[in-house]
Amino acid sequence: MMLYDTLHTSTRNLRNPLLSKVYFFHDIRIVCQTNHSAVLAILDKMLGIFHQPAEVQGEAAYFILCSEDALQFPLPLPHRRVRTETVRLLTNTKLKYYRSEDGRTLYQSYVALPPVNEAALSIIDLANAIAVTQLAMPGRYQATFLQRYVFLLALGQLMQKFGFEPCHAGAVTSPWDSQQGALIIGASGSGKTTLSVGCASTGCGFLGDDLVMLRKHADHGAVAAYAISHEISIRSASLDLWPALSFLRAVPADLRDKRYSPIERVCKGAARIQTTIRLLLFPTLTEEAQSAVIPLSKALVLQELVDACLGKNSASPQAQERLFLFLSTLADQAAGYRLAIARGSNDGPQIVRSLFEGNFL
């Protein structure tokens, strides 16, 4: 309990008192504490989509501590650590991943990139289900950056304690059965968001366009997708494809030509919380005149999943083995298809609907 003890000591010296609020992430209770009131508004937006469950399956603690300077962080990066990965986010911010030598604590260190973000450090204690995010000069962050790239990433790692696995994918459900779900997996620019939002615009349920959580059902072992955010981020080129998106032209775009909106503003009633995965879809954009569907064998489905989810994963061997077994279960339970979608075409949702109906195009 070293992290909790250090927190207890360091938070007594904060200039502003801690504000506390209880949220839920599906069936997990999360006690959030912060010394900055604006943080609670972002958490309300993120976690307010989840209601108190009939039965709570676990509890976690999440602290968000704000300082005027990164040198004032009460919990700095330890000198003894293992560098696992460095990624460049879509905002061009550099994010460095570390873990402790025993693998029990994870670190997410953000390099300052004004005006998008200042320095930040998240620490996730997996064994004790505690996460701490430390922000320098919180008023200088873009709110969407904090939500999508800091808070959601920390919570995603924290929820692994309870069997959840973060997955960079979109997820939708069939129009007639919310427990028939499709996971849409692909790199940035592959068409995940356009396909996910297009499906929602034509009657499908929507869980996410870029990040969802996966977890096995306790009773029958099938893998289900769980929403983590119902906010979409869509580029200008996709706005002409769906009439329901036309209002977004009046919404300012960010530096990456992304416009943000809750899915309920696009398609009222489309939001879904959880679904069992029955389809695995791997979209790519093609310059061909027509879109095409290619059924994949179980072996190819597993290879696609490994490439997407494990290819750049620098976690410990034990964590990689756990994730591989997880992906193997997913490949066995769901049919897989590669979707080659003609650029500028809006036939993707009809293809997905046809696959839900069991028709091979």
C-alpha cells in the first residue's frame, strides 16, 4: 500500500482541499478525488453515462492532483523503472510508457506540447486498484485532450484489475438486437469512425468509435465489448456521407480537422453500454470503384487481432500471454471479415447490416 500511504501524506500539503465524488464504470465503483473543481466537470461528462449497477463487483480509487509546475508533482517518476514504449498521440504529443521493475505499477508520462497540453504523469497501481494523474497548470490543457488521452487511458489501465482489456476499436450493435455486436478494428485513418458513426446513423447501436473495453462474461466466458465514451470525433471528409452529421459543420475543428460530438446529438437513442461480440471487422479504405467483403479464416482473424493488439505491445510476458489467450477466445466466438470500403462511398453500414443478417456479400 505504499502508493496510498504516499498519497495520504502528500495530499495534506495541497493548497486546495480535495473534492470527492463517486462514479461507476459499468459494475465497478470509482471514488474520484481532485483538488481542482474543473476536473469534476470533465469526469461528469465522461462517467455520467454509467448508472449505479444493481450489484457492484469491485471498487477503485482515482486521484487527479493539479500543480503549478511538474516539479511540484508529489509522486515523480521513480529512478528505477523500465521503459516500455513511446507513442506520438494524434495531437502530436509524445507519451512515454514505463512500468516498475516488478511490473505492478504502470506510468504514463506526457511531454508538454502547448497549447494542447502541459506535462502530466499518471501512475496506476494495478494490485491495489489505485490510479493517480498529476497535471501541471490544468487550465492550459484542451478539455478533449484530458478526457480522451489522459483520463480515459488511466482508467482503461486501472480497469484491468477487474478483467477489462482496453481495445483501440469501434463497436456497434445490430439494429434489432443489442447483444449482437461488431468490433471494428483498424489503424488511424482506416475508416473506423466513419463506419461506426455511419452504422449508428442507419439504425445500429453505438458503443464507441475508437476506444472500447473488452471483458469475458463471468457465466459463459464469451467476450463482450463495453462502452468507455459515447463521444465521436469525425473529420470533415466524412460529413457529406451522412445527413445526420451536417450540423457538425458549425462546430469548430481541431488541428487534426476533427469535430467532436456526443453520439446522441447525431442519432438519438443510438448509445449502447455493452454487447456480446459476434462480428470482427477490419476496414480499410480502397481506391476501387466498389467496396468488397473478404471472409477470414479463424487463423487469419487471430493473426489480425495479434497484429492490431499485440504487435506493438511492450507489456510484460505474463500480460502478453493473458492478452493472447483473450484474443484467441475472441477469434473463436466471432466471424471475421476484411472490409475494403471504396473511398467516398457510404455503403459500409449496409455491408455491416448484411453481415449481421448472415449474408456473405
